[in-house]
Amino acid sequence: MPNMSMTKNPMPAQEPEVRNKNFNEVALGYTEEQAIDEAQRCLNCKHKPCVGGCPVQIDIPAFIAEVAKGEFEKAYQIITRSSSLPAICGRVCPQESQCEQRCVRGIKGEPVAIGRLERFVADWHMANSTEAPEKPESNGHKVAVIGSGPSGLACAGDLAKKGYDVTIYEALHLAGGVLAYGIPEFRLPKAIVQKEIDGLKALGVKIETNVVIGKTISIDELFDEFGFESVFIGSGAGLPRFMNIPGENLNGVYSANEFLTRINLMKAYKDDSKTPIRHPKSTVVVGGGNVAMDAARSAKRLGSDVTIVYRRTKAELPARAEEVEHAEEEGIKFAFLHNPVEVEGEDGWVKAVRCQVMELSDPDESGRRKPVPVEGKFITVPCDCMIMSIGTSPNPLIKSTTEGLETQKWGGIVADEATGLTSRKGVYAGGDAVTGAATVILAMGAGKNAAAAIDASLMGEK
Ligand code: FAD
Ligand code: SF4
Ligand code: SF4
């Protein structure tokens, strides 16, 4: 008999007033009892609508049925047939617009907490499994992967399992891509990312850090001098955009990427960090996406008062509802319908942000209401730190150093959707480098698809 409760089992979490002063994980995860109780809410629907909402098509009812029986390892084996990074996706996937959005239990109440169950299963496996992955026998083929974000890790993992000799080249000193330098510890503990990377190393994947492809080594050299037969580009979209307004070059104005990298990768919040950061008293974050929420919540944890400035209304915020709720609970303020027009400074440092008051226009042909300025209306928000979080694009370095690699006008690499094959023979691409800033699960899926295509090509299959 299924559990007919209308609501999900709540996720145990740190209290807002405690967590907004530390970098430890906010959500604490289900206990075994909570996981089994939640799994019993699943109706094991014959047509599996939830699976259609998952970009990598995890057999959701099958893994949840195993959780309901207390067979957690079996559940893990089902998930990992389709996903390489379940502990990560269970934490950061926008489930509410993917698998959970299609769950039939969501019609009259809350959907089954698929993401929380996935996280539980992956964490259970990490805590209880003692089996080390076996290094597969070599098939004699060499593949290079550029970038160690989710697309690169997934591609490398799938190829290594098939016996390929895989080397990942990573520009930074630590592997993980956005998982390591972008998403904060309080949402995704770095120990979990490291465990995934250790698992790849155990499969034989080599990771060369501090290597910038296009500067240290070119793609041509990877083929001609290093003997790789295929290359996968998973270099992400880490180039920040700015607003080009007066005063943006003042000290104390960061891109969200720089701010988060200092905090996550360089542990700038610790007193003994080699990359310290001035602990701001008052921070303005510009933007309304997940990255803006992460930057704002990180600044809050440094002890700052934080205001998010967004040019539309709360209803249009692109960030996940859960992240907005967490930010509000932690005391972050929002200035909706405001757009920065000038950064004011003193002695070379940011002092305040002058913002134009906006309103939403009548809907256009597409039904979209655009933010438009309210003539003559401005406010000034005092601050000693400003964080720009208005989007990123792929870095042009690889394109500019690789002959025959076609890109879109905005910088994204042109690649076949199903295989990741680019305009250059033997070169595949996937993740944010192709789509622009997207999600972990989409990047992971693209890496897996490319691995399958590389394997088929090198093994002479059509
Ligand atoms: P990335 O993760 O960007 O990794 C690319 C790697 O390539 C980087 O390590 C980079 O250093 C390296 N690289 C770049 N150029 C070179 C070069 N020339 N040579 C060698 N290495 C190179 N998604 C979600 O699903 N949920 C979330 O909650 C979420 N939150 C986010 C929060 C933040 C702050 C950010 C920035 C993104 C967030 N995302 C989230 C988006 C998600 O993280 C990305 O879509 C995903 O990481 C893209 O993966 P990727 O493998 O394409 O690239
Ligand atoms: Fe849902 Fe993401 Fe897990 Fe797929 S990977 S089942 S979308 S949480
Ligand atoms: Fe279970 Fe919901 Fe999927 Fe049905 S749609 S199988 S209830 S998770």
C-alpha cells in the first residue's frame, strides 16, 4: 500500500540563523527511515512520466522501488546505469522543472522527492560500499578530454570503463570545473566532488592540472605529438559578462565567477588563505539566477549585509525556487525592478551603486513583459562590494587556436546534438561550451553521448 501523504518528507536542514554564518552543507539528507517512507509515495506508474523529465532517463520508478524495499545498493546500480554523478545531481539538479515536474503525485500534492532519494542512495553507497572499481583492461586507444567539469568527467569515466587511455587536461589547479570552483560548499561539499574524481582515477583516468589547452598545448599537438585519436572539449562557459557601466572597474567589483572561485577554490574565507578577500560590510549582487543566489549567500556567510538587485520582478527570477527561498530565509534582501546604471567610488573602491527604477511593459507579441525604465526615478544603494552575475560565455581561446572549429556568433562550439561531433574531424564537444551556461545534468549527458560516439568511431562502428 503506497504512502498517500500529499507532501514530501521534509529535508532535514541547518537552521537559517546558524547556516548563514558557516559554509557547511545546508541540507543534511534523509535518514534510511525517511528515504523508505518517501519512496513509498511512488506509485510505480506504468508509463513512467518522471523518466521523460530526466535528461539522462534514469529508471526512476525502478530505483525508488528498491529504496522502498531497503535495497539501497541495488537502487544505486540502477541509477548509475544512466548517471555518472548521482551524489552531485541529487543535490543540484533543478528537479522541480525536470523529473519531479512530471511526477503524477504532483498533480494533487507534492511530487515524490526524486532528487532527495537519488542523493540518499548515492550518499548511502559512498558511506557503505567498500568495493574499489576495477581498472579495465586497456583497448590501446588514447583520448584527450579538455576540462574537468561534469561533461569532461562523464566522458572520461565512460571511456575509461571501456578500456580507453584517457587524459583530462584542466586549466585550474584542481579538477571539477564549476562543481569545484563555482557551486559553494554549503550546497555541494567538495569532498563529494573529490570522491567522484578519485573514482575516475581508480579507473585509470589521468588528470593533468594547470594545463591550458590553446596556450600550454594546442589541439593539433594533442593529435600530432601526443598521439591522441580523439579529443573531447568540455571547457565550459566561464567567461563573465559585465554591464559596461561607469565605475565597473573600481576595486571591490567582482564577477560572480571570480568571487566564487576565491571563496570555493581558494578558501578565501579562511584566515590563513593565500587568496584573501576583503570581508564586505554591505554587498550588492546584480542578477537573478542560481549563480547570483550562490554569490549572495556566500557574501552573507562572510558577514555582509546583502541586497540582490534584479531588473524584473520576483515572478521572473530565473533561479531555482528553493535557492530563492533559502536566500530569503538567510536574510538576503531583494531590490526588484531596479537596474544598475553607475558604480560610485571613493579612493578607488566601490562606495555605492546607483540604480534606475524599472517597470514591466505590456506583454509583446511573445507575451513577454520587458523591464523598461521609469523616467527620472533612481535610487542609490551604499555598498563596499558589488558582484556582477549577469551571465557567462565560452572562452574564445580554444576556438582561436584550433583550425576548422566552427563556433556560433556568441562563442558556443557547433556540435552535433546526439554525438557531440564538431566540424573538426576527431574533435567532439559538449556541455556549456556548446550550449552556453546550462545545467550539470545536461553537461553530464553530453559527455556520455560523446563518449559513446567516440567509442563507436574508434571501434569502426557507424
Ligand atoms: P564546467 O563545469 O564549466 O567545466 C569546464 C572546465 O574546463 C573548467 O574546470 C575550466 O577550468 C576548464 N577549462 C576551460 N578552458 C580550458 C582550457 N583551454 N584548457 C583546459 N581546461 C579548460 N547547474 C545545475 O544543474 N544546478 C545548479 O545548482 C547549478 N549551480 C551553479 C552555480 C554556479 C555558481 C555556476 C557557475 C553554475 C551552476 N550550474 C548549476 C551550472 C553548471 O555548473 C554547469 O552547467 C556545468 O558545470 C557545465 O559543465 P561543463 O563540464 O560544461 O563545464
Ligand atoms: Fe531528476 Fe536530475 Fe536525478 Fe534525472 S538526474 S532523476 S533530473 S534529479
Ligand atoms: Fe513514481 Fe512519480 Fe514516477 Fe509515478 S511519476 S513512477 S509516482 S516518481
